[in-house]
Amino acid sequence: MYEINTLREKFGDSVLQVKGNGSFKNSIGQIYQTFGGIKLYPSVEEK
């Protein structure tokens, strides 16, 4: 947390995601997207 706060002071909040806002969960969820029932990233390598 010390390092995160140091970076936040130096660069501002726009550089770092706010803890607990769900952005990481959303980013991970995007690799499991489908379109018309077809996985957009079907293989482990693509994910």
C-alpha cells in the first residue's frame, strides 16, 4: 500500500485503478466474452 500511495501521490489517481472498484474483475471477465454463442477467445493462449 505504501508503494501504491507513493505512485498515487506522484502520478495521481488516473494512473492507478481505485481499489475495490471492480475494474480488475471486469477485465478478467472480458476474456470469457461470447458473440452468438461463440467464444471470442477460445484458447488459453488467446485468453
